[in-house]
Amino acid sequence: MRSSLRKLTLIAFVFLLVGAVWAAPAYKDGAYRATVAENGLGTVSVLVTVKGGAIAAVELPDGKGDIDMEDSALAEYIVALKAAPVFMEVDAVSGATASCNLLKAAIAAALEAAH
């Protein structure tokens, strides 16, 4: 019985470990910039800093561009994106879906060079 419990515990641990590694892509450390012009969403430039394989900072070097969000909501959304294991899965801010999608598209474009 104990042997079976140990095996199940080990299997569960392996699945958790594999899931965590799979869900959180590791990026090369550095700073990556991209400007995205999405049809229907607008244009924005981002500078994404990666440290330790994860997003450490997201800046808008040319201002908010076509992102139509209050500064405080945008700042909170960027914090959520940085904290998420998979930033593309972070829900949009209510009433600002297009702006959130534009920001995520720009971050994704910047991180293409970080793989």
C-alpha cells in the first residue's frame, strides 16, 4: 500500500513539474522592442525586458499609442501580464479588450526574438 502511494505521489509530482515547465516558456534574457500595427486595433510600441527567462518589465517607449486605457488600469494590467505564467492567457480589462489584445500582440512580437 505504501509503495503504491509513493508511486502515485511521484507520478503526480512529475506531472506538476512537467506542466509548470510546459506552461511557462523560458525566454533569453535581454531587452526586446517591437511596434505592432494590428488591423482594427491600432498601433503601439513596446520594450520588453526579460530576466531569468521571464518577463521582468514592459514599457511603452513611445507612449500609449492607440491603447485606450486609463494609466492606472494599464499599469495594473502590465503587472498581471508580468506575473502570469503565460501572459497571453491573462483576461482583458473590462471595456478595454481591443487595447489589451493590442498590448499582448506587441509583447508577443517583441518576444519572438527571445526564443
